[in-house]
Amino acid sequence: VVGTRGDRNRGDGSDAGNGGQNDGQPSFPLDPKLHNSFWGLAYTPYGAIDCSASQANVTKDIRQLSQLTTRLRLYAADCNVTSLVVQAIQDLKVNVSVYAGIYVHPDVESYNRQVALLDDTLKAYGTSHILGVTVGNEYVLNAPSRGDTIVNATTWVNSRIVDYKIHLRQLSTSSTNFSSIPVGTSDAAGTYLGDLTTVADYLLANIHPWFSQNTYEQAAWFSWSYINNIVVPMVNATWPSPINSTTLPPQLLQGEFGWPTGTDDPPLGINPAGSPAGIQGMQRVLDDWICPSNRNGTKYFWFEAYDEPWKSMYGGVEQHWGLFHTNGTLKDITIPDCPHD
């Protein structure tokens, strides 16, 4: 689910847009607690649900997040969030690119609306900061809760991916080839993920040890094992092209991985493995995951940048996954310090 809505914003952003780059260094002050160690971060701008997102606040976020990563994953295009993020990147002259998102619903109207907003972004800013467009997030996983079937949901997502690829070709001009933008999708790393391989250029597999009966001590090992021993063979087995085909299978990335630091409901603050949500758990998972993943070549998006108070409607740990509190204050954690590719 995309967006965030809380009772506070992340500062007034009064100096937003004034950042620059001189001799390869940002002109804004750097936070010594932050290190550019994350391959990617999942990011939802403040106000992306009710369209109260402002350029000032997004620019303030990008100033902070550019010190942690060079890649951001967005979830939807509503409320013009993609343009706000790319504008902030350009204003600050920071080395950050974006996997944009189209959040898929059962209706075509919401899809068309987001396509139009992304058109505005691409026409205004070009493709230099767009690494891909992710069509859908856990749409297949959530099919039963909508009264839908896995088969119908898979067919709908695949049709949106194909439609968007055709749209990018039609949007292309003699000067800009928008069809070069990879188009992928994201879902939980369940058995149905393989059914999304036929049309996607990349797959974001969301793997959450918290929900998979793992302790925080087991989290990193579980995720590496699951993606390499289950997800990769499954994707390879369902890839339709012959082994000697010049058509490559979709790139596989870990779409979400993290650990919550709190809960709205104390009984739900301990997962089925008996491991609690908390700072200690997040720190252990950060330490076990970030630098080893960077060394072994895992491509991942840490979930997530900021807490999302609007998710309190779901209860439990849902709003408590951020590295930062909603107001932009870093939680009581130590960011690992190691390079990523």
C-alpha cells in the first residue's frame, strides 16, 4: 500500500531546493550518522495517500535518503509523487535514481490515471533518473482478500505490464526512446511469482522473515536461502524461452526486506517464532544483512525509509518499519558502513 499520513510532517523544508553539488560533493551538510550502504530503499513520500505531499518535504527527504542509497523504490504514481521525487533529485544534484511505481487496483481507471501522471514525469524530466516502472505490488498475494482468484489476479497484472510496455513504445519520440525503460512487477515470493515471469523485465520478490516464523537472528539467512533455493529455481522453471534463447529471463531483485521496531497491539509485537519487534531486532538484521548482501551481490530494497502512521488502520507492526520516525529523526540504530555497487 502506498502513501503516508501522520500527525506531523518531516520538517518545514524551508531550505529545500537550495542544495547543489560542488566538486562531486553535496552543498548541504552531511549527517555523520548516515552512510551510503543500502543497495536500495523503499520510500513513500509523506502525504502520498491524501495528496498533501509537498515539494519542500520530498526534497528534505531526498537530502536525507541520498546519504543512504543511490536507488529508491516508489509504489504508485498518484499525487504526482514521481515528479516530486525526480524534481528533488535534480534540485539537489544527488546521485539517486528511481524505480517508479503503478499501484494496481481492479479498476482500469486508477491504472490510466497513474499512467498519465507518469507520462507527465517522463516528458518533463526524461529517463535519466528512472531505472524502471514497477506495475503492481502484492496484487496477486492479496487476491483472496478481494474475493478474487490467483489466476484472475495474475492475468490482470500481466495484462497491465503488457499494456504499459505498448504505451511506452507509443509515447516514444525520435529523440527519446521511452520503451527502453524496464517494466516489472512486485509480489510476495510465493509459488505464484513464477506466473509473472512471462512478460516482466524484472521481478521484485518481497520476502519478510517477520511474517515467515523466523527470529531476527535467522532473518538474513532465511531470506538468502529462500530467494536462492526457492525463488530462483521457480522463476527459471517457469521461464518460457529455451535455454539457448537470446531473450533473457527477468532480472530478480528482493523487493522488500526489513524488521519492525514497534507495534500498535502488544500481543502482535511478537511474531510466530517468538521474536519481538524492536530496535534490537532491527539492528541485528541491519548488521547481518546490509554489508554481507552488498558483498555477495544481492540486489535488495530495505523496507523502509520512514514509519507510516496511516497504516495504523491495519494494526500490529504495520506502521513501524522505518529507519526513521515519521518526523525524519533516525531511530536509535547504527547504520552499517560499507559500499554497494
